[in-house]
Amino acid sequence: MNPSHTTTHDIIIIGAGSVGLPAAFYASKAGYHVLVIDQEASVGQQSNKKAIGGIRATHSDPAKIRLCQRSLEIFSTWQSVYGDSIEWAQGGYCFVAYRSEEENTLKQLLEKQKQYQLNIDWLPARELLEVVPDLNPAGLHGGTYSPKDGSASPLKMAAAFYDHSARQGVQFRFSERVLEITQVSGRVTGVRTDKGNYAAPIVINAAGAQARQIAALVGEDLPIFPDSHEAAVTEPVAPFLKPMIVDIRPMPGSSNFYFYQHVTGQLLFCLTPSPQIWGTDSRETSSFLPQVASRMIQVMPRLKHIRVRRTWRGLYPMTPDGFPIVGWSRNTEGFLHLAGMCGQGFMLGPALGELTTRILTQQLSPDDQETLSYMEPIRAFTSQEVLQ
């Protein structure tokens, strides 16, 4: 495209990932002419590509609970509504407790989770072993189990959002780097990239780990800091495990880890490093696999014979309190933040896409208003999401 030529749109979305794609899909369904710009060569090539696919509504705050309840509805019905296989599986989530500290934390969270009609219960060790027989029974106190949670393929979901968005008229510009958010008198007028100029009265920042740099183009300093996490996948084996297993015990070098068996038979697993590894380094390390393997085998001894096929490393765009940043800029009219997903963009994305359209059309419900109050860009960032 000739850089001097300008195309005009209703909305420009920066980022074609787990959040930007649903936002484009639902905005176009509502009748908006949408352009999506991404610096990568195709959709979902940053955090979306590195996600392992877990989806749960069992959070500790009303905002994420509501959003993920809706996302679960979208994921679970996507194939019947739109016809795409996204490898959806309703295996549930299981947070295990091998110490009194984790038992108390999980039981305290249950009270709030039950207020939002979440299907989750505390199961003592004997009952939990009936659900997950391969858990190590030694020292097991029990755990919470939420059978309606599940998993899906981030790449297939991204492809589905892309295909349907394109059919609805959404335009995509790949391999383009945003250089400027153009403005007139504090009002967004569009975007300039290294390949072209695009006009729109609304620009949405859904740039994932690069969201802070995009916000800086309008003079805002979003507290979003990339944090490196590693994950891995094993060889496929016969089905034996349904729920995602999560162990939130802090241990030297890690604060928690989680794993599940994919519908293809492979096990996918990830570990949260402690202290956090800030920065954008996405090279795999030699320390991850021995560290996470030790924890996994301790919780489920039968895993010691499964061979690992591949490891990788991705970025979690973290905020100080663990909540996303969603809302209009206070400085630049027409600039909407949709960023800081803290590694949960895949599960939050579909519901956030719908919510974004309600923001644009000014059709927010009282529940929407409460949800957005947890995520507003200007806040103290002092509270903490317990199950990050």
C-alpha cells in the first residue's frame, strides 16, 4: 500500500490475538466496519500461539467470574452454532490441596464462587480420588472440582474468529507495525503504520505484550509488564485424565503449576515462575523441564514414564493487581484499552469481545458496569486476584 493513501474505517483494532479477534468479530456483527492490524504475519502468533487452552470460570472476583462464565457458553456451543471444531472438551478443573494453607484458601474462595452460581465444590481426599484416581494420595487433603470448566484449541479458535470475521467484512493488515496513533485536538483520527495510513474515530489497543508501547503512543503509561512463562507438551497416550490439575503451593522457583490431557491424548503443562521473569525473552530454558517435572510427578506419580515432545516460552502481559485493563482512555477520546490479560486472554477473549461491543454501542448493563469497575484503566492497582 502506498503510505500516502488513507483508508477509512469505523474501528481499528491493534492486535489479532485472543482478545483482538473476538472484539473484531462481535463489532462487525454489530455493523461496524473494522480493520485489524498486527505486526505478525498471521493471526494468533504471539501469546495466543503459546497458550495451552484452559478455560475456567472459577476465579476469585466477580469480573472474571462473569466474563468466563459467558466465555464458557461461547466455547461450548461454538461448533453447534458456527460449525467449527475448536477441540472443546468439558473436563473440568481441579485445584488440589496437600497442605492446610491451600485447603483454607480454596474453601474461603468457595463462598464467593458459590454466590455467582458456579458449579464448584470442595471434595475431601477420598471423593477427589474417585474423580482423579491417579492423584498421589499421600498427604492429600482434598480439592475443589468444577466440572463445567474445560479447554479448547487457541489456534483453532483464532482461526475460527478470523474466518468468520473476514466473511463479515473485517479487513486485516498483517506484518505492519503501528508507528503512530493520529489525533486532532485530543481525538483519535486513525493509525499510521510502516506501510500505510488508516482513518477511524475509534482505535482499540489489544496488542497483548506490546500494549504498553501502543498506549505510550497516546501519552499513557499502562502498568503492563511482560512476564515469561514456559510450557510443554508430551507424546499422546491413552485417555486417563479429564480435569485440569492445578497445584497452587508455592515452592522454590515456582508459585504454582497446572496440567491436563488434551483431546488428542497429549498432556499440556505450564509452571508459574517465582520470582517472576520480567522481560520479552521467549527462549526456552534448561531449568523449566526438570523443575516442573518434579512437581508433576509428586502430584501424579504415573506421569514419570511419559515422554515430553516439545517445550516453549511465552509472555503473560501482567498488571500489578492481576486484573485486565479495559476502558476508554482518559486522555485521548476514541482510544479504548483492551489489554493486560495476565495470561488469561484466551479464556476472557470471547466474553470481552461481546462486552467491547456493548461499550461501543453504549448498551452496558448494571453487571457490565460492575465488571468494568474492576478493570478500569485509572485505578489504585492495590487489590490482588487470588487465582491468577
